[in-house]
Amino acid sequence: MERVNSQIPSNLENSFNAKIERHFTQPEPNVLTQFLLDKRNPGTRAAYSKDLNDFFRVTTGNIATKDAVLEFLHLERSAAVGVVLNYKAKLFEKGLAESTVNRRLAAIKTLCSMGRKLGICGFTLEDVKGERVQQYRDTSGITPEEYRKVLDICDRSKIYGIRDYALLKLLWDNALRRNEVSLLNYGDFEPSAKELTILGKGKGTQTEIIGLSTSTTNALLDWTKAYKHKKQKAPLFVALDFQHKGHRITGDGIYKMVRRYCKQAGITKRMSPHRVRHSSITAALDATDGNVRKVQKLSRHRQIDTLMIYDDNRAKDQVELSEMLSGLTD
């Protein structure tokens, strides 16, 4: 019987002794690409990309690139903190709101977090503090009567008026956010069940089903028939102008639509899709005598405390209590 030379490693032994990098070696990762791919919601990815591009444009003169991101993440901690603090100061010099500054700082911090996960970055930005922001200081909007004037302006004898009426009805009746409307596909609308499947804020690819009023269902039906939607994955709301016809209507497009119609209706308050949402939620609280639990199903706020701010602003409880206290000492 032939003896195997014990001094000569077998193929199996060679495999066990091989360096792990032989099988799993990778080039230096593209932290920026990995960071953006980690965000499931397209709107979230776009927002982070915009904020990071602003940071690198201000600090390097160009938008974020793989090399620029690696150069920043390879900085010493003190140098990186100094760069970000200097950027923060420039944002305030521009007169940007605290909430905007905080959002941009959060994008940079999250990028650094991804860099640490990938072994590229050795520092944190804990010493760069955000600004304290009072959320929802002004939740006021317009009354249902004023919004009715907005809807009445839509010329439903024309296709763009049919579209605008359906979209504006959806914003009011369901208190939707503009990106939730922009991301809707034709297949998300189920007229027989009077339901709509949406991608809720902060839920990535997770969907939720919301019910529709009869009038909003009919408005959406009118629009889908007028535009002759065919594909389930096609956008529900599309641009109708010559240059962008058939393309998904953007959040910015919805913002401009709301501004235009509200201005035509004689509303002097600066309106936006989110202020329509505020108005809708406030009207729902009025109609339910402040039933925040019930209205939470409409607003889909995670925290009931957020709705309490709406309710306090609606009822003006602070003013009422101040008047009462004043009366005790007068």
C-alpha cells in the first residue's frame, strides 16, 4: 500500500491554511454608495445625497465623491470636528433654520457611522451638537371653507384640472405628506375597496393601507380614466407639461401646485403641502372635539405627544390658562 508523505500538505490543508483575504479580498469600499444604498426609501436617499453634496460643496468646492468622502473620513478626530463646526457656522451665516442645520449635521454624522462600520473612519462627531428645536411651533393652517375655495378653482373640464383636484382632495382628506403622494403608483389604488397603499414616512419599503372617502375615490377614478393608466407600476400622478409629460410628479411639483392654487384662492398665508396636512389634522381635531387617539389614525404620527401639540395650538389652552391666572391676581 502506498504511503502518503505526511510532510506534503493536502489540498484540504492548503484550503484551511490559506489567508482569508484570498477569498474575501475587496477594494477599498465606496462609503458614499454603501451609505446611500443602506437607505431603503428613495426620498430618504435623495435627501441625504442633497445634504452631503452641500457639505462637500461648501468644504471642498465640489459635490461628494468617493475620494472626497474617504479623505474626510481619514481625518484625525480633532480635524474632522473642526471642519464640521466650521460648516455649521457657515450654515447659520446663511440664515438657515435650526431644523435645516440639524438635518444636514445628521447626514454627516450618519455617514461617519457608516464609515466606522466599514472600518474606514476612526472618529465620531458627538462633540458637534445640534440646535434645540421646538417641533411644530405653528400648526395653524386654513379652514375647511378656505380649502373648499382651493378645490373649486380646479377646472375639471380639462385633464390637468381633473388631476389637480384628485391630488388636492387626497392631501386634505387623508392628510398625506407630499412624498407619500409623489411615490404612489397606479397599482396602489384599489377603487373597489376604496383603499390606497402608501409608503409611510420612515418605513423604508414597508407599506400601509389607508381608507379613502367616497368623493376622493371618485376623484381618483376620474383621473385614472382621463389619463388612461395601463401599467400597475406606472406613477399614479404624472406631469402633463410638454417637457415632462408622463414623468412622475415630484414633491417639488406638488409644492408648487399647492402654492399656485392657494394663491389663486386668495389665501394670504404661505401654504405648502405640509401646511395643508396641518390644516386637515386641525380640522379633524375640531370635528372630533379633540379626540387625539382617533385623529392619530388619520395623521399616522408615531407619538401621541405630537398630536397634543396640534390640540394645544387648536384650543389655545396656554392663553386661556394665562388669562385665568391673571384674573386671580387682578
